[in-house]
Amino acid sequence: MMPWFLVLFLAVVFGSASAEDEEGLYEPAPPPNAAFVRILHARPALDVVTARVGQMEYGSLRYTEASPYRVVLQGERQVVVSNFMNASLEVVAGSFYTVALIPDGDSGRLLIIADTANTSRARALVTLYNFTTIPAVDLKTSDAVTTVLQQVAPNSSSSLIVNPITVTLAAFAEEAVIGEVHEVRLERGAAYSVIVTGTPEAPQTTWVQSTTR
């Protein structure tokens, strides 16, 4: 017989939402002719960086910190981090992007990821980012019974829309736990990120609730 907690979790993930759930919190869609862009600092060698996209200033970000998503007009925009690193971002209206500063050589590089948007008012979006050299990272319940997201390769991400629940999650490299997020409450219409950074010997897992500004 399947354990009761696994039955409950699967029901929450795959179950249908009621009409009352449709009244929950919901991240707004980008305005016409614009997108939402955020900056994520995933390079351990730098304590604090500053960033801008086009004319939009993002201020200072510490290692493992993600900025709010900010409105950026569509078209080609230059991303500048701490005045020494640049990348070109082709902004497509209606999209969400994460621009991550990741390890690569002496100075690192900027990685642009087209994010999944939460299109459901009744459910939550969970995204796992692997910014390490670990070949595959999984996101599971902390008891390893239920796999939420699996086989996320280095410098990539994967997303899943789930129903609301309070749960403890853990990032795994094969069978080993490399980080936990305890008793997180997944709310209707919200989006969350599990960000794995660092090295295989010293990984770090960060939990972020996505916001727009």
C-alpha cells in the first residue's frame, strides 16, 4: 500500500483545483511590449555585484541572491554586471528571464535562461536551477519518497506546477542530500526557485520566492 503522505503529496501535485482556489494570489503578466527580467548571482568568488539591463538598475546582489523580476521593454538589451561583464539579451514581450552570473574561468560569465511562467491562479510553480558542475540534481521531498524534478543538468533549470502544500524539500545528487528547504508553504499563483550553487564538494541550496517589481 502506498504511504499516506505520498498519496497526499501526489494528490496535491496532480489534483484539480476548486473554484475557491481561483481567487488566490497570482503573479501579474508582463505589460504589453515588455517582459520580466531578473538577475541571479551564482558565482562564489564575488561577494557583491551590481547589475543593470538596458536602463533598468538592479542595485547590489550578494552571492546566491536573486533580484525581483523587473519590467524591461522588448528588443535587444545590454546586460552589464559590475561594469566588467556584458551580455546581449533579446527581450521577447510576455516572457520571463533569469540572467545568472555563473562560474567560468577567472571572471565568470552571464547565462540567460528563459523561465517558465506560472499560468495558473490555483497552483504554485517550482523551478530547480543547477549552477554547479554536479551532473544531475534532483528535487524531492526530504524523505526521498517523491521526486518533484529530476536530472537537472549543470547550468540549466526545470519547472513543475503543483497545487498548494506545506512541505520540506531537498536537493539530491544521486542518493546524497546536498541541501534542504524546511517547511516551505507553496501558495496559489506564486512562483518559487530552488537554486543550487557552489562546488560538488561544498554545494549550497537557496530557496527564493519570485517577486515582480
